[in-house]
Amino acid sequence: MPIEDEPRNIELLRAESARYITYDTLITESINSYKDYLGKQKEINELISIIERI
């Protein structure tokens, strides 16, 4: 897509409640989300362990 079409493309995406992100942003956000997931999973496993000991 030519750079001069960018404003039009942004408006088209906005009209559909959509957005675009770069691959770098996508990868960074995915890694951060997975780290959050792993952290929460560790907390859940610790709780399960406590409950099982009761």
C-alpha cells in the first residue's frame, strides 16, 4: 500500500472499528500476554497445591 493511501486506510479501519498494528507490536504484545498468563498459571497452581493439602 502506498504511503499516500494511509489516511484513507486508517479511516476505513476506524469505520469498521478495526485497527492495524505492526508485526513488532504484535509479537511484543503476544510475548507480554503469554508472560502474564504464565504468571497467573503459577499462582493458580500454588492455590491448588494449598487446597489439596487441606
